[in-house]
Amino acid sequence: MALRITIGQYYHADSPVHRLDPRAKLACALVLMVTVILIVTPAQLVLGMAFVAAVVAIARLPLARFLDSIRPLVVILAILGLFNLFYVHTGTVVLSLGPITITDEAVWWAVCYTLRLSVALLYGALVLLTTTQVQLADAFDAALAPVSRLGGPGHELAMVFALMLRFIPTIADEASAIIDAQTARGGGPGEGSFTHRVRSIGPLLVALLGSAARHADGVARALDARCYEGAATRSHWHPLRFGEGDAIAATLTVAYLVALCLLA
């Protein structure tokens, strides 16, 4: 059994989005993700979806792979969005079944909740698909530079972030191997009654935690053997520099934010 982990996997392409400075890319993506809370009207929702579609087209990403990277999360958001049908009671009643009353505003917020958070997920997936792990770590390290200058563990936190991204596929492979081993012994999480499946998650998590601790110990020993020091000054093979493309990306982000406010 293979676990398909597509979130966080870099897709190589020669596009303006790929060539952006990772710091500018992360900053613009964070602004775009936060501004989804401003989407409350159909016009704003259309603008948000059109803008992210345009960015995806510029990034030259395969649409199937791009959507596949967020499909499980969108399903969860859709299920959560359905709760708005039962907790929003303002507006005109469109359906009444005994104690259950559904209004037009409840339907709108169920749709809006799912779609606007899906837009935020699309921006996050866009950053991960167009930025390498090294670039993400460098951008995060640059963002935490003030913390380091104040004596805090800024570089160490960036290193932890980089290692976290690096070991996602490794942990997924180990989870797959553990599930196969449990299934061979008749105790797989996908077999038996619902109660049995829930109980089988415990041994899986314990085995994964043990594997993660073993990998962490191995990385710590490797860093120690190489005399690694978090506070040491380091140079970069590819220094981060803001360019014309980054200025254009920032301008487009500001223009999108202004348009979103005007449509409120």
C-alpha cells in the first residue's frame, strides 16, 4: 500500500512564478491567503477565484496535479461548510423539514466558506509546487533574521522547518510500510469493524512516533559529527535578491487587495 503525498512536492517549470524571490513569493501568498476572510459577496468570490486561476496559468502547472494536491482538504472543507446550513437562520427560508430549516443565506455561507478557504489552500499549494525546499528554508531563515539578531533561535527554527519538509515523504513511506506489516498480521487499519479500525490507529501512531524519534536522533548525531552550529554565519550558493518580477508580483497583490475592498 503506497501513501500518495503530493502536498509540498516541488514541480519544476520555467515560469515567472518559479523565478520569483522566495521571500516575495511567501509574503504575497500570505497576504492573499489572509485576505480570503474579506470575501463575503459573490463578486468578491469570483474575483478571488479568477485571480488564483490566472496565477496558476502563469505558473504553468498541470491543472490535474495542482488540484490533486489539495483534493483531500477540499473534501473536508466541504463537509465542514455544510454545517452552515443548520447554524445560519437568517434570510429567506428555502427548505423546511420539521425542525430543520434552511435559508438562502445559509446556502450562500456554506458555498462561500468552502470556496474561499479552497482559494487559500490553492495559494498555499501554489507556493509549495513552485518553490524548492531549500528556497523555502532560506526565505524562512531570512524572515527570522530579526529574531537571530536579538539572540533568539531564528536559524534553528528555520532548520527545523526545512527538516520537517524533508522528512514528510520519509514518514509517509514508513507509515505505508507499517500499515502493510499490520495488514499482513491481520491487524491493518482498513480491516474489521469500525471499532477495530479506530483501535488500530493507536499502534500505528506509536510506531510512527518511534520511527520519527529514531530519525531525529540520527539527524542530531549527523549534525553533531559535522560540528554544526546554528549561530554560525553562512553564505549562500544562490543569494536572495529582489528583482523586477518581485516588484510586479507585489503590485498585482496590492491591486487585487484594493479591488477586493472596492467590491465589498
